[in-house]
Amino acid sequence: MEKAYRIQHTKEYDESVLEAIVELDDLAYTEKQEKDLEKKRTMFKNVPGSFLLLYYGEEIVGYFNFYPIKKSVREKIVNDAEHPNPNISLEDLSSYRRWKSHAIFINSIVVHPDHRGAPAKRLLNHFYDLIMNMHDKGYVVEELLAFADSQKGASILLNYGFNEQKTVDENARFYYATFDDFKVQREMRAQLSPA
């Protein structure tokens, strides 16, 4: 049987998924950028729906990690000069509630180098579809926030409706999108490349 790509949204904590994510991080991040394993485990256990996984057959070859964040944390990210990404903790997260507005923080996007291109776009498009679906169900997504530590990361965010807001340090830039920016860009991309 030929291997195929598929996307899965995590629903519960799975140690084998965490191990695959850490292996992908080793490919993508320098030592300075590597995330603390125990912190990642704690976040995943407490917010199990925070990952979209890209599978090739039974192997996880990419992931997209995102969280709803509290308004106070949103304010810090938007207004402070420091790079808050490594400091976001469980206490900084909010929970999804119907008919309330949410700010979604994109923590990381990692795809194995052998699976970039069309498979990675499927992962990103699935995230967009997920956000649109949440919004339609009353989980109002007001804004999306992310940092890019590489030119590739910056290009991805710009192509999906984000705007660069500020440079935090020589390696990190902050990107922001309102839901309307996000939706318009998604509709434009759908028109350019119909399914």
C-alpha cells in the first residue's frame, strides 16, 4: 500500500506524539531555540487539542502548535519589546468559550525538510479551515499572533495574511493578523488554487 499524507488534530495527550515532535524540533531549532521538554509535556497534557499533526503513512513529519492566550498575555506580546515565546506558560493560556473572542498564539510550525512544499501547505490550510470552523461555531477568533525566527517562517506568515509588526531582536519578528485579514487571504488562496 502506498503511503499518503493526512492531517490529525490532537485530542488527548500521547507520549509517542510528544517524542516525534521533539525529534522534529531537533531538526528545526538551534540549541538556543530548543524548547524545554518538561514544559512541552505539561502544555500538551493540559491543552491536548493544541497540535495539528502531518502524517506520512504512520510517521509524523510535521506539526502546527497553537494556543488561545489571555488578553493580558496578548497585550504583552503586542506591546513589549522582548520575545515572550519561550516564557508562555500554562497560566498564560485561556480556554475556548463559545461567543467569546479569542487571540490565538501560533507557537511553532515545523515540517521535516523531506516533506516541505505541498504537504506543508496542506498542514497550513488545515489550520485555516480549523480556525474558520471554530469561528463559524461561535468560538470567535479575533486575532492571530506569531513570531518568525527565520525567513521561511516569515514568508509562510506573510502568505497567509499576517503582517509584520515589529522586530524583536536580530532573529525574531512579530506577526499579527486579524480574523478578517486571515479570512480574506484564505479566500484569495482558495480562488487561486481550487481543490
